[in-house]
Amino acid sequence: MATLRFLLLVLATLGLAPLAAEESEPRGRIAITFDDIPRAPGVLLSEDQRAQTLIEALDEAGVEQAAFFLNPGRIARSEGAEARIAAYVAAGHVIANHTANHPRLSQVSAQDFLADVDGASAWLKGKAGARPWFRFPYLDEGRNDKSKRDAVRQGLATRGLSNAYVTIDASDWYYEGAVQKAVREGQALDRAALGELFVESHVEAAAFYAELAERTLGRNPAHVLLLHESDVVALHLADLITALRADGWTIITADEAYSDPLSVEVARYDTPSAGGTLIEMLAWQKGEPAPRWYSRNDTRLAEAEFRKRVLGGEDKSED
């Protein structure tokens, strides 16, 4: 069945074969979320083109609602950012808190971190589409500083903010950075291979975390996929959604995902270092051996695939 599923996935993604519901085993439910809005300009699209491409991809794929996590402190530095955020909301999507300026909790005090959370909340207050969710930048919840972790957990609870955890991550940010570096250095990109690598990595990651959840929880909860507002994501989002559905995933809203009973676990898990996907943390707490993360989240492996497949084996990086 795994071989059949992979063949159907490839054919469906390439548009060579329709995929009827009975042709794939149900994999699970997954919501789509984006971090770091407004994100810095890329090299393939303008910021307006990127936002419009994301909106069109979600609309054409029939995705009712995605979630966009904002850094309002960056809005003043990004011309047209408020209009693009409003366009996401007008298209039916929701917005939430990702801090004002994207600090890493393990590198600042709990007090300063919560002040940055408050800055984002002030901007979001009263905005259409706003949800009382908070996502940690870098998925960093304090790492090995448990007192800081607990202080921020308490601070979020006092503010009525719930932890908008992630369960599936394939380091999409890496591919955006690799493309920008390659373009700056004048290296030729195989754009088709880039899309195939991006989609493949995220579908594999989704399957990995679903299986890890089954081992850890004894069930497959509603999942939350982490993406970023980037050129690579915008250009390949439609193919990714097609491929996820071909692999048996049902796309759900973020509202539905964060209504899963799993949401209560995020405020009380206890591991030696706090950060990463929630499934990874719960697996660590249960005693599941490493690796508890998808293989290409080790960006050395992602880089090797990128060089081989997208750059044709070229490596022009400095020794």
C-alpha cells in the first residue's frame, strides 16, 4: 500500500492522474499556518505578488481558513504590509500573535519577552480575524531554562493567550534561504526540482509526525503545519496541498485544529529543553528515542538534497 500511495501521490501532484477518495488511505487532518508576517522580501516575487499568490493558492485549493502569525513591529518597515494582512483576512483567514519583533525566548528575559508579546497584542486588538493564539518565534519556549518557560506560560495564561503549537515542521525556511543565496551567487536553479523537493519534504514530514503521534499518544490528533510567508512557499503551496490530499490528508481550519484535546498538553509538558514541535516534545517526555524530528530538519541533509537536485550537484559555498 505504501508503494501505491507514493505512485498516486506523484501522479496527482504532477496533474497526470485524478485521485479518488477511495484510492488513498485516510492519513489525518491538518491545518495550514504561516509565520513571520510581514516577512522580508524574497528574490522570486514582490511582496504583493507573494501575498496574492498565497491567497490564490489557498482559494483555488478550497482551503477555508489558514492562520497567519504576525510580527507587527515589522509592519512599519514593510510598505503595504497592513494592506496585505487585510487581504489575508478578507479572504477568510485568521491572524494571531507571534510577538512584535520576533525575539528568541532563550536569549531574552521573560519580562522583556512578554512585553514584546504585549506589543503585538496591542496591534491585534479589535482587528478582524484576530484569534487569542500565540506562537513562539523559532518554536523556542525557553529551551533548558524551566523557570523562564514557566514564567512565560503563566504570563500567556494571564493574558488569555493559548500556545499555538506546531505538530509538523519540515524547515521550509531553509529552502527560501538556499534559493536566495543561490540567486545572489548567480547559480542556476532547477525550479521544477525545487518544487518537487519542497513538496516531497513536507509530505514526508507530515507522515513522520503522524506516525510519531500514533506511537506517543495512541491516536493521530488534528495536526498543525508550520510554513512561512516566503516566495518558495507561495510558488509551491498549491502543489503541496494537492500532494497532502493525495497522501490521505484532509485540510481543516486552524480553529478546528486548536479545538483538539491535544491543546491541553502544550501548557504542561515537561522535557529537559522546551522547543520544537509539540509531538516531538511529547514523544521526548514519554521516552521515545531520538530522532523525534523529521530527518531534513537537520539542514545539513536538506542542503545536500538541495545541492544535488536543485543546483545539479554544484557547490559554490566557501570552504
